[in-house]
Amino acid sequence: MECLYEDTADGVRVIRLAGRMDLEGNEKIALQFNTLTAAAGPAVIVDLSSVDFLSSLGIGTILTGAKNVTLRKGVVVLCGARPHVLSALERTHVTTMIPMCATLGEARVRVTTPAES
């Protein structure tokens, strides 16, 4: 499991996850992922396009990271989930709590467009 990130010029932190978020994979990246979300600016995108498998532990890590961002009044968006990963997120109702976009481009628009009052 890999957890890479990039901070873009417009203040968005893009965290790219790759591999299997099973017990072993989650153990490898959970601390780093949560540190990256806690230390991020107000906009975070989590790119799941290279995640091959997502367990309940991985879902818990994603939810903890999202909480890190939202507690600071930031916005987090998930993107690029493969069909089986998206299905796991939908079955556990994560997509009702964290916005999901099909592409990184859509996610960038979502986190950089001011919310309507």
C-alpha cells in the first residue's frame, strides 16, 4: 500500500492511495494518511483510482481522515474509485457523508468552488 501526496498551488492537498487497503495495507498507511489530513489546508482530495481493495479498516481510516478535515471546516472529496471500491463505499454509506467524484478534475472543481449559502 502506498500513500503519496501533492500540495497544489491553489491550496489543495491531493492524497493518492494505491494498493490493497486490507489489514496489512491499512497498517502501512493509516498513520501517514491521518497525519496528511490533519496537517492539510482546507481542501483535500483523496484519489482512490489505484486502490485495488478496500476493507472496513480502510473505510475507517478514510472516515477518520475526513473528520480531521471537516473539524477544521475544510472539505474533503473522494475520487476515482473503481467499481468494487465504489460499491464498498456505497454499501457502507460513506458516499452520503463524503462527496464522491468520478475524476480528479471533477473533485478539483468540487473543492475549489465556494459553497452556495
